Amino acid sequence: MSSAGSTGLRLALRFPTTFVVTAPYVLLFLPLAVWNANPQTDFILQTWGAAVAGTLAVEGSVALVASAEHRAGRSAGSPPPRTTARCWHAGRVAAIARGVSVVAITATSASVLLGAGTLRSQVDSQLPSGAAAVLTPFVSWTSVALALLIAAYHLGGLSRAVTLSWIGALLVTQIGAAYVSTITVRAAAFVVLLLILAFLTDLVPRSWIAAAIAVLAVVWPTVYAIRNQLRVASGIDVSEDVSASDRLRFDEQIARAAQFGPGHDLGQAGLGEVLRYGLVPRFLDPGRDGLSSGNVINEFLGGVSFSSYTFLPVATAWFFWGALAVVLLYAGYATVVMSLRPWRAIAERPYALIVLTLVLSGPLSWFGTPPDTSINLLQTLVSTLPVFFLLQLWGRRAPATPDRRSDPACLPGAVSASRS
């Protein structure tokens, strides 16, 4: 790894939430805004700045404390960090990862074939059938499977080739689901999640990640054309005035929020609904209506109720609740992420890596919007409880000595050594 690459990774791990929030602005939103002379570029910067103010308030404070301890000599005087890898049975973690992957692939494939989550079902205002509703919690295991596969690789239970093969199977499933549903955002979100995790966990060389981004840029026009053809074949109107490059103008999507100002109650989910929809599976609460912030925003803009429009995560939060709420909301996200420290060996800690992955695919996703992402996070955490129990009961190594259970290296929050 180059020196610049190592420095970039260290900064990303020290300020992980800031890194994830900033990445789409640096790679996509701001370059397009500047290139096309978007008149609301200042607004895009201001809303992004509010989110970063919240993340840096938390992560900067943690960094200052760590720096002060280092200067005081506490770090130098402490014993060398110990690894938690020996607390896990690598083969069993790998077996759990493969099992969760099979469940996720099966549930995703069956769910979309049953019509759940397709654009056609949204146009027809169809809620998932009973069978599809039962499968819904397991569709979210795709993110859990990704985290477990990476953890199994770093623990030594899977080789890199086998790990990438299983991840490839998850990716192919997402592409297949996008093909059937004619909705590409979920597959795109999975690719973004995969690239971020690959960078943060050092899964593959940086050059591979850069190459993947280049390939995505090249194939996007073809993917967009195929998507439109499939939608037309399904009887759904497609605007011929919007090109593949126009569809990437997320800066215009963000900027549109500026004309309406902050603070709008459109009937988006409140705290009670977040808890109800997040903690109670749909098959136990079949009478509830669908819930989508994107749908209510689209209706507010004069569109139809079955279509979705958002201002992307940060600007949508600003639109609903204002700038101060954005600062507090992203400070809360950063607090959750920083609670998963230490970072140097997070890939060897399955629990922490799963939670990080769910936060990245939910509240910190590039395309998801609050409060829906909070609901999705809670739903996935609930559906993942069996995986957590299995990891705890079977994935950990049996204690070799009577006092192994009190070994500080195996306790939650123990300091871990980095993978060599």
C-alpha cells in the first residue's frame, strides 16, 4: 500500500462518518454542480457542511481525547494491544457467513419473483403478498452476509478468492433483482456499500476499487438504457428527455430543496411510527399502510403517490426539520459509529462489523432518506437477532481454560490489534 493510501485509510478510520458523508459530495455531487454551474452550489455546500459539523463535533472530540492521551504518554505506557481473533472460531464464522448468504440470496430472488418491491407493484399500489412479507426481513440479510463474509476472511475462515466469490453471488443477485424489478437504486446502493467496506476493511487493493469505479462510469449508460427498455416493456412511461448523464445530476435533486425552505410536516414517520414499523415485522402487523418519505415528497411536488422523489439524505433531513436537526442527526450517527471503536481490527469483530454495515446501508447510505432509513435499520437489527445469537452460541471458541471467559481480549470493547 502506498504512503498516500495508508494516510487516506488512517484518516477515513479516524473520521469514518465524516468520510462516508463527504465521499458522494467529493466524487459526484459537487463536481457535477461546479461543472454545470449549478446556481444552488452554495446551498449544496451549506447542507453538507451542517452534516459534517455534526459528525466532526463527535469524531473530532474523540480524536482530541486520543491525541491528548498519546501526548500524556498513556498509549506508550500501555501494554501492546491484543487481538480478538482468537476469541472466534474462524471456520464456524465462515459457515454462518455462507448460510446467511444463501438465505439472503434465496429471499431476495423469491421476493422479487413474487412481485415485492418491483416498479410495477408500486405503480399498481400493491403491498407485498403474505409470502413476500414473510421473506422481507431476510432480504435485508444481504448486508449482514456481506459483513460476515468480510469478517470470516479477516479471521482466516475464508480465503480472499472464496470471499470474493460469495460476494460476487450477492452482487449478481442484486443485479438480477434490479433486472426483474426495473429499479436500479438497490443494486447501486449495494455496490456503494461494497466499495466503502472494501476500502475501510482493506479487503482488496486500492487499485481494484479505483478500477471498479471506472468500470461503473463506463457501463452506466448501457445499464440505464436497458432499465428504460424494461420499463417500457412493462407498460411504464419513460421520459425520453432524460439521458443517462442527466440521471446522475444529483446536485439538481439536492438543490431543488432550497426553493421550499426548511421545516415541512408532510406526514412523514414520527418517532412512534419509526418504532412501530422498525420493531414489528409486517407479517405481525399486516394492516399497516406502506410508508415512504419519497412518496410524500413526490406528492408535495405535485406528482403521483406511487412514485418517489427525494432531495437525498442530508437535504431531505434539512427539508423536513431544518439545519439544526441535520447537525444533531449526523452527530447521532457519528456517535453510533464511534461506539464501534477500536477501528484497527473491526473486520475481526463480527458484531461491530455487522452494525457498521447496517448503519452504512441505512442512515449513512448515499441514496436513502430519513426517517425511512432509521426504520430500515431497526427492522434489519430485529431480523438479524438470530444471527447474533448463533454467533454468540456457536461462532465463539469454547473456553480452553476456566478463566477464558474473563479474558479481557474477548470482552466487548477490548482493544484489538490490526491485521497484518
